[in-house]
Amino acid sequence: MDPMILSELNGNVASIGYGLAAIGPGIGIGIIVGKTAEATARQPELRGALQSTMFIGIAFTEILTLLAIVTGLLFG
Amino acid sequence: MVAAPGSARIEIHNVAGHPAVGPRPREIELNTADLSPTLHAEGDSLFHIPTLDEFFPEALLFAGTPFEFNRVQLVRLIMIAVVLIVLCIIASRAKLVPGRAQSIVELIIEFVHNGIIKNTLGLKDGMRFAPFLITLFVFLLTMNIAGVIPGLNLAGTSVIGLPLLAALWTFVVYVVAGVKKRGFAGYLKHETAPPGLPKPIYLLLVPIEFLQVVLIRWASLTIRLLANMVAGHIMMVVFIGLTHGLLFSASWLTVISPFAGALAIGIYGFEIFVAGLQAFIFTILAAVYIQMATADEH
């Protein structure tokens, strides 16, 4: 080993990037699903409508993380 | 991780074991520390980390031409043929009191009616788009489910062509629906400039909304479906390959292979769920986009 090198990091930065990109949507999806559960508990008869709104919200939030996969493949 | 003399690079091969043929646009390099030297005994590794080459298998027919026919296309053809034949037979024998097969198909159609159209477009306006939405849902569901059918094992939507086609189809449908209702200028104004905002905001809002309508909506539909199917397939390959590698490692690691196998089965079940969920999300977003294009202002 080169004596001048104290430590060396090996790996792909894209995996760190994916980890960072997963934080925000993770929290976001948690909030969406949690709020939907609360709303369903208040008004169980609206369950169907609430669930489709939830899935639309999840779809918009989750695309950010999925974009991170694509970015990793494009620039990684 | 700190590089120690023992740390090694895991060379990427595709699962069949031979290196990728021909130039690939991008080779993705994954290097990790070698945590399990026993899996790489005699330099012949039992466990290969899968790459994107999984989705570009060797051509079966017409290799080298633009009409290259490989396993993905074969899977799509088989699934389409099966679905068309089954649905045609059931539709031609439709009865007022449904049999078992007919009631399963009716269940899917009812699900699109009640779960998607009723909650977004409303049953009164939405019935015009019901054929489109039901076709889209059944099409994507069968293509996604091919990824978990033993023997096919590759989703038809895991290569970009098919998700892109479905998304562009959706794009055309919602733009045409909007233009038909309001005319071209009226549609653009409706989608890009919601009324009742301070004037300077429009400078910022109109370009963003315009980009959203013409690009981001269908691009995000494509990427959402594609990335889900690609990630799901890679995940299954990793866990099943890991189980195999551990089982035949001829060391104490064989003992933990059942746990990896159980995990692989769990992920398999999760993939069945994801196949349905992604078809549902694609269809419901298509319905929402149509609703945004055609809705009256409140």
C-alpha cells in the first residue's frame, strides 16, 4: 500500500446519492399514509376515496426516489 | 470502507456467466468489499451480482437488425396472445349470470369502475374513458405479472419501450380530450394558468405548468413503471441467486441459505403485489390527468 495514503474509500457515489434521495420521500410517504389512516379512522365510510387519493399522493412522492435510480444509472 | 489488502472487487458478469457481448452504452460498476471469500472459492464465483444486462438478453431471431427479437419481446407476445384469447372466449360466451371465469373478468372491470373512475372522473363523465382505462389496466397488469410467472420471469414492462408507449398513449388521450372540450388555446390556458393569482406569479407558473403538461407527466409515468419493474426484478435475482450461492458454497454458509430462501419467497410475494399496484397507479394517474384536462373550473 502507498504509505502516503492514510485511508481510501472504495465504491460508487451513486449509492450514497440514492440513500440521500430516499430520505425525503420516505418521510413524505410516511406522512401521507399516516394521515390517510387517521382520516379513515375518523370517517371509515370514505375509505375508498381516501385510499385512491393516498395512492395518487404516494405516486407523486415516490417518483423522486425512482428518479434517483435513473440518475444513478445515467451519471453513475 | 478502508481498503485492506483483502478487499477485492467483485467483477460483474451477467447471470449466464459469460461477459456481455458487444458494446453496452454504459457499464455499471459496482465494487464492494468482498465479505464472503468462501463464495469465491477457486476464483469461480457462485454468486454474480446482476446488472442491467439482465434486461437485454441475447437475440433469438433477427440478431443485428433493428427488428431484433429477444426474450422480452417473446414474453410480451405470449402474454398478449394469452390475454386476447382468454378475453375473447369469455366475451363471446358472456351470460347474464356469470360463470367462474366471467366473474373474475367482471371483477377486474368493476374494480376499474369503482376504484378508479368513480373516485377521479366520476361515473357520469368517466364512462367515456372507461374503455381506455380498462384496456390500459388489463394491459399493464398482464405485462407486469409476467415478471412473476415461473418460466417467463421477465416483466414485459421492464424495458422502456412498453411503458413509454402506454405513457404517450395517455398523453395523447388527455390532450385530445382537453382540446376537444376547450379548443387549443383554451386548453393551454386552462392547464397552465389557473385563475385568481397575482400577476407576477404567472411568469413563473406558466412555464412550469407547461413543461409539466407536455413532458413531466408522461415522462414520470414511464419512469415510475420502468424503475419499479427493473428494481423488483433485480431484487428477486439477487435474493434467489444469493440462496443458490449460499446453498452450494460447501461451507457453514449453507446453513443460512434457508433464511435467504425465505426472504426470496417474501420478495416474490411483494413483487406480485407491486405488479398489481403499479398497474393501478398508472391507470389512476391517467384518469387524474384526464380529469385535470376536462374538469370544469370551480
